[in-house]
Amino acid sequence: MSGLVRALQKGWAPVCGAISNVYLRAIVALAVCIAIGYAAGFSFQDRAGTHAKIHAIVAGVLALLVFVADTEVRRKVANIIDRINMVIGHIMAWTALILVLNVFLVVVLRYVFSIGEVWMQESYIWMHAFIFMLGAGYTLLHNGHVRIDLIYAGASKRYRDVVNLLGTICFGFPVLWLIYWRGFDFFQRSYSRMEASAEVGGLPYLFVLKAVIPAMAILLGLQLISLSLRAIDRMITGETVGLVSEDEEVMA
């Protein structure tokens, strides 16, 4: 790994010298990786969509190599992703409060005043979906997902970094790609019909609710990228640099 990193750093050094701003450097790196990935992908076009898979794999590998070669870019990209999910997580925390108040109001109106509104009952189902789906990336940021901790919890940081990196590449990304692919098709069909609630007086624009499926895959996938970049950073530098502590509780 160290030999590969040194070779990449030598090739990446002229670009770093020409572009001092780390954000511009990251954008240029990603743009080049995506362009090369598309070029490679479209040389393998077929009906099964192999070109899309090829350019995604090539772009991802190239981007990962660039991040490995540049510590500053690697940490900046991870920080940006973490901040995105932190903001969304805080919004979902307030949404949880609104959800509780909404359920309380629905119960009081229904059982005390005999008033029932379908759209109010559906709204807390929507909010429940938003909290759990859109908050998945924030939960991963705070290490709040369920793990099998018999081996992982007591292991060294290097071992955990390797597990996180391999788990992300071998299991995380393939599953999220499947969720995004199927979820986006689910959302697109709903949007094309401008689908609304099947109940009279229910909420319109049901496709908004279905859009949280691909959105969850994107946000959780971004957080897995951040997790991988920080694991790589620790393996290379031996330093632990992050926006949050590993021991910080979810929604704290």
C-alpha cells in the first residue's frame, strides 16, 4: 500500500501544485475520474447496460486512488459528506418531534372530539419514513447501526478499518446500488402518473414519499464513502481525523 501511495503522490504532486484550493482539486479529480469512467464504459455498450456498470466501477476505482494519493483531498471529501448527513440528521431529529406532536394531535382529535382527517394520519406515516430512511446516513456517521460486535468491538482499529473497507466494497455498495436501481424505478413510475393517496382526503404527490428510497441509498452510500476514506486515512497515516467521535451517541 505504501509503495502505491508514494507512486500516486509523485504523479499527483504537479496537479496539487497547479491547484492550491483543495475543493477545486477534489472537483477536478472527480471530473477526470468520471470522464475516464464514462469513456471506458461506453466502449462496452450493450442492452444489459454493461457500460453503466463499467464506467461506475472505473470511475470509483480511479477516484479512490486519487483520494489515497492526496491526504488533504481525502479528508476534505469525507468532511463534506459528514456535514451533509449531519445537517440532514438534525433536520430529521426535529421531524421526530413534529411526528410526536402530530400523533398526539390525531389521537386527541379522534377520541376526544371525534374528528378524523386522513391527511393527518398519513402525514405521520410519511414522517416516520423520512426519519428512518433519510436518517440512515447520519446513524452510520455516529456508528449507530447494529453490528455483530463479538469480534469487531474488541478488535484493533486497523482490523476494524479493514473490515469497514472490505464490507463497504463487497457488501455495502452492491446492496445500495440494488436499492437505488429498484427504488428509482419505483419512484419514476409513481411520478409519471402523478400518483396520489388511494384514500379520499389523503395526501397528494405520493411519489415524494417513494423518492426517499433512492435518496436513502444515495445518502447512505455517501456515508460509506466517507467511512472508507477515513479507514484508508487511518491505515496510511495512523491518525484518527473526523468530525465526530466514534463513541458519540446517535442524535446526541
